[in-house]
Amino acid sequence: MSSKDLFSGCDYFQVEELWTEEHRLIRDSIRAWVKKEVSPIIEDYAQNSSFPKQLIKGLGEIGAFGPTIPVKYGGQGLDYISYGIIMQELERGDSGIRSTASVQGSLVMYPIYEYGSEEQRNKYLPKLASGEWMGCFGLTEPDHGSNPGGMITRYKDQGDFVELTGAKMWISNAPIADIALVWAKDENDIIRGIILERGMEGFTTPETHHKWSLRASATGELVMDHVKVPKSNILPNVKGLKGPLSCLNSARFGISWGAIGAAMDCYDTALRYAKQRIQFGKPIAGFQLQQKKLAEMITEITKAQLMVWRLGVLKNEGRANPSQISMAKRNSVEIASQITREARQILGGMGITGEYSVMRHMMNLESVLTYEGTHDIHLLITGMDITGLDAFK
Ligand code: TGC
Ligand code: FAD
């Protein structure tokens, strides 16, 4: 449905010169894949509220699933800037496609690699990297979203196995997942990660319908009714809330790059449209009000590009702290959301149609503002970091 994908880049300060040659090659290859495989079909899938499952194999082939995981386990052993670039290019296509890859890589593969046994790594990681298996991450519950530490999903030790009961909601990839990494409390209130496999008795993944956002992403619930799980499916090397929260650091880092991709696509679309659209005898790009919008968009994109590049350098050096990641996630999503709204206005009535990607990005970003920690929560993380005072409770 949407117009041809004419995007050719957006780098006002030559920030990409700070990247390596390998980074630029990754950008080119993912961009080409998105133009060929995502852009031509994504609007129809979003309009029909359906996940394009046929893209999974290709996402595996281009290395979008767990690119930082070592080659030995099916990953590519790439650095974090490469990971960010992949997320940027995927989200330039659609936030839902980036979400699919974020969850698989940062929220399922990362914890299995970081906290799993060697047996768990060998069993799951290569299949997740290729896309043969899909995974999802169950932290949020109906009554515990921003406050995951309050979760009530529990498991009981039953000798050879544990018995898991509870419910998770708003889970990306749940309806299509072969495995689910579920965070649950034991009898002593200690949070542990447990790998569930589709087909286990008492485990179901009902789909969430009627979303106006991330319509091309599959979202669902995880319902666990006395599911018997072998003890060997518990991640042995992490205990406590820091387990799931450390996975979020990686996913939030990816979103800080990804949201800029959506912003770049909207800026590029609006700029091209404004130069072509004639009103009052001249292109609307020649009116000061439209130039203000466009100039502010490229300024914000440039500031965000510099922030996430620096964050990537710190992350590669093992020096990026969670508060810096929160600031970058919050900033990128905020500027991207504003840019989608300004771009939509520049396109006038055409902006509300599926002929252009802008309104789809705008609706998608409403979810991105909320998931992986809401806009408010990330502000409070910055507030706590700079003042030393916790304003959450
Ligand atoms: P608090 O007492 O502060 O911390 C508990 C323990 O965790 C440690 N910690 C972290 N560790 C690693 N990375 C982080 N970012 C961490 N933040 C905290 C902390 O040091 C402590 O460790 P220890 O050893 O002392 O026990 O926890 P709190 O209960 O006060 O909560 C803090 C708060 C609100 C910041 C946190 O819970 C939070 O981030 N809430 C937001 C929840 C959230 O982001 N949920 C995301 C669900 S997943 C998702 O949305 C996927 S969308 C996927 C997609 O489609 O892309
Ligand atoms: P609440 O926590 O109820 O927050 C409601 C409002 O209150 C927000 O504005 C919030 O900022 C504010 N608020 C809350 N606490 C405070 C406070 N202390 N101070 C000030 N304001 C506060 N979760 C997963 O585990 N896995 C997934 O794969 C996943 N995918 C998702 C996909 C989509 C499309 C969506 C929409 C969500 C997804 N989530 C997932 C859940 C997401 O992480 C939560 O929605 C998010 O953490 C917020 O929780 P909540 O919706 O319960 O909102």
C-alpha cells in the first residue's frame, strides 16, 4: 500500500564517520534488506493487524537476532554499535519488526547466554539466532507493570520439577513463541528466570487484539496454570530483580538507536513531501513555518545520533551505566514521537493515510514510549541518579 521507499540516509553532522567501515557495511546491508522485504509489505500487515511471520527467517539470515552473542552460539560476536545500527535500520522500517528482534536478542538470547548453563546455551541459542525458534520475555503482569518487583507469578519446588502458576501480559512475540523466558518468585520471594517451552501442559499464550499501535507485532499473554517445568530449565546464574532488569539495559540500548530510525524515516518523508507539495504557488517547504518544523527535526535527530553513538562507545567499553541508557531511551523516543507528529502535519491530509509511513510510526511510538520502562520511569531513574533520592515509592 505505501509509496516506494525512497529513503537514502539522514546524517547532517557526518556522525557515521565516527563509525567503522564494518558499521557502515552493516547499515547498508540491513537498509537494503528493509527496503526489499519490509517496506513493500509492512503497511498492509499493520492495517490488517497481523505479524509478517515470513520475515523471521530473513531476520535470522541478516544477523538481527542476538548479533552481540558469540559466533560459537550462533551469534555474530559484533559490538554494541553494530547492534544499535541494526535496530535503527529495522525500526526505520517499523517498530514492530525492531521489537521482534529486540526481544529475541536482548531479552531471550542475552539472559540465556549471560545466566544460562552451558547446556541451555547450546540447546537454545543457535536455534534462536537462526530464527528456527522464537522466544518471548515475560516480566510484566496485569497488576505489576512499572513495579515488576511486586510480581505474584510463583513456582513451587516439587522434587524433580517445579510447578509454575501465574500470568504475564503485554508480551511481545508471545503468540508466535516456541519458548518463553518467564520471571517468577520462589517460595522465599527470590526472582528467578525459567524457560518454558510451547506444549508444556497448562501453558497457553492468548493473543492481545484491538491494538492501535505496533499492529504488525504479535502481542499476547502468558498463562501458567500449574505448569510442571524441569529444574534444568531454571537459569542457574542469576537471582533477584537485577536479572530481568539487566536484560532491559540491553533492550533499552537498542531502542535508543531504533527510535531514531523511525524519526529519520519521518523527517525524510516530510522533507521530500514539503519540497514537492505546492500551495499558494510554491512548495510548502518554502514557508517559514514548515522550515521551522523541518529544521527542528534534523537538529533533534542529530543530537540523538551523537548521544547514542557515545553511549555505544561506553557500552563497548563496559562503562555504560543503566541511568545513561535510560536517558538515551527516553530522549530518543521523545524526539521521535514529536517528529512523527510534526511530520504528519506537514503531510496534511495525506499524513493520516497508509500511503506514507508517518502515522504508522507515530502510533507505534506510543507503545515504545511505554514499554521497556515508561517515559516517567526513565525520568525518575535520571532523577534518582543525579539526586541520590528515590522518588518511585
Ligand atoms: P531496585 O530496588 O531499584 O532494584 C532491584 C535490584 O535490581 C538492580 N537494578 C538493576 N540491575 C541491572 N540493571 C538495571 N537497569 C537495574 N535497575 C535496578 C538494583 O541494583 C537492585 O539490585 P540488588 O542486588 O540490590 O537487589 O528496584 P525497584 O523495585 O525499586 O524498581 C526500580 C525500577 C522502577 C527502576 C524498575 O523496576 C523498572 O525499571 N521498572 C520499569 C519496568 C520495565 O521496564 N518493564 C519492562 C518489561 S519488558 C518490556 O517492556 C519489553 S518490550 C519489548 C519490545 O517489544 O521491544
Ligand atoms: P503502569 O505501571 O500501570 O503505569 C501507568 C502510568 O503510571 C504510566 O504513565 C507510568 O509512567 C505511571 N507510573 C507508574 N509508576 C509510577 C511512579 N512510581 N511514579 C510516577 N508515575 C508512575 N512487558 C514484558 O514483560 N515483555 C514484553 O515483551 C512486553 N512487550 C510489550 C509490548 C507492548 C505493545 C506494550 C504496550 C507493552 C509491553 N510490555 C512488555 C509491558 C510494558 O513493559 C509495560 O506496559 C510498562 O512497563 C508499563 O507498565 P503498565 O502498562 O502496567 O503501566
